[in-house]
Amino acid sequence: MMEVKLPGVCRLQYGFAFDSAQFSTTTGTPLVRIRDILRGYSETYTTETCSDEYIVDNGDLLIGMDGEFNIARWQGSRALLNQRVCRLIPSSKIDADYLYYFMPQALKRIENQTPFVTVKHLSAKQLNSIVIPLPALDIQHRISSVLDRASDLISLRKRQLAKLDELVKARFVEMFHDDYPIVSANFVCSHIVDCPHSTPKYDGIALAYPSIRTSEIKNGRIDWGSMKYVDYSEYLERTKRLVPIAGDIVYAREGTYGDCVILPAGSNFCLGQRTMLFRPDRNKCTSIYLHQVLRSDPVKQQADKSNAGSTVPHVNIADAKNFKFPLPPLKLQNQYGNFVEQIDKSRLTIQQSLAKLEVLKKALMQEYFG
């Protein structure tokens, strides 16, 4: 199979050095910066004029050249190409989708090999040196078509999971309202404790004790992929205040505060950095109801208010104990819990399908691009 360097099959266009003094959040033309590439929209505008060659349209292939070297198809409508963002303009020699699917692995290899002190930088020289396997165009079309189908199915599964989340939230709003008595978190919890104010000594062995940090709390669930572990002596040290048990809720108290997870059975957890723990009194409040309450907009607004003027966003233990929310009867809370458990069964089926599709796509990428 023929191999060519990247400039042999596309033109590489680097962004314009727009003057930040003319940036705005409301006026002018949207400006594509590195942080906008993956999310697909811009919140930065400029009134500065430039050549039409720097206009970006939907479907254009864009690469971020600082930090993580990401590539994405732009989806944020007409905008302007800012510096440190590169656009790939494919020639007739290469299928644009084939190029899109090939590039992430090439960029990841460069990223892994690039030393950095604070932020990694992708150079034009590194981009120009990328070598692309180039089969006949009909084969490129076939490869991109197969990967498109796999990507579409993955996107479908992710949309299904998002819809289930929306359904759980909608049911919560439908069932619970301010007509019930307003109580504090301290009233419905037997314990609310902060994490130890020290960095755990991590063991690195996945058979040890999982230490939940804010980075493991993702959209109401535990992200096991980034979990770190401690040994038994460190576990004992970090559970002096309270030993976490199944049904406890671990709450992110700093940074992107407000998200939380219910601890499952089967693991001896301890609190990592920047977290706190809520243990509901089972005679007053269920774990599922309290979990959803703590993630609800009204409680998040209370957390925001407590952060007014703070340089480092955080929720302290006194504010958390004073969170106010309605308390419906246990019977109604249990009905909601049964509904959530049924949704979780559907979610598990979809997640298993999603995981298989992602493995399949990765295998196909390996087969096609090595």
C-alpha cells in the first residue's frame, strides 16, 4: 500500500493571530479557539476583520495544537479560525472521512512522544511528518463507511443514555415539589462528614481500597476508569471519622462541585480529595431521593450562593448541612426509587451495548490503520 506524508493529500491551514483586545462575548463573528473544537461551539466573538480564507464552516476538520491534540469536525456554523488551531483541507486524493478517522491515532502518538512542562505544543513540523497509508479511493470510501456506521451506533447509544437521564429528572420534577415540608440535609441525614484534609498515599493496586475523588464523580455515577486506590493502613487513616457503607452519598465539594454518587455494595471505599459524605437516615429519606435532590438545580443554586465571592469554588460542611429541600413521604420516595431502578436496568443494557461497539470500533481502527 502506498504511503504519503500529510501535506501530500491535504492543505494545512493555520489560524490567524486575532487581537484579544477585540474579543467579545456578544458582538462580532464567532472565533474558533482550541477549547471550542470538541464541544462544537464558540462563546468568543471578534470584531476584527481578516481574509475570507480564515472562515470556517460546518464539517471542516480542525486540530487543536496545544494541550491535547484533538481533531473534530466543526459543527458550530460559520466562524473564524484562530491561531493554534489548524484546518485540514483534503485534496481529491483522499476521502475526507478516511482522513478524519486516521488522524486521532497519529496525533495521539505525537502527543505521547511530546515532552512538556505545563502545556504540550503541536508543531507544523510534526504535522508535516505524519505518514498516511493511502489505499485506492474506493477502499478509503469503504473503510470510512464502515467506521461511520460504527460511530453512528455509538452516538445513538449515547443519546439513548442521555434520554434516560432526562426521563429520571423529569419524573423527579413531576413527583416532588415545594408543597411538602421543607427540611435541611442535616435533618434527613444521620451523618454528614468532610473528607480528611490531606492527600491520600495511593497504593496503585486495583485490589486495594478505592479512594473516591471529585474526578471519579461523573454525572451522578462512579468513573472507575480513573479510580485510585490506597492500602489498608491508609484506608484506616481516612475512615477515622466515618466508614463509608453502601447507600452513602459522596458529594464533590470543590471545583465542579455539586455532583454526587451513591456508593454501591461490594467495595470498601474511603473519601479522597475534595469530597464529603452524606448518610441518609433510612427512616426519613432514601439514598436515591437524596442523591437526586443534591444534584437538583435548587440545591445547586444554594451551593452557588454560598460560593459568592470565593476565589476557589467549594462547598463547606456547614453550608452542606443547611441545604434546604422538600421532604415527601417515604412511600412516594420508594415509588421514585423503584422507577429509577427500572431505568437503571435499561441503562445497563445500553451501556453494555455501547461498550461492545466501542471495542469493535477500536478493533476496526487497528485493522485499518495499525
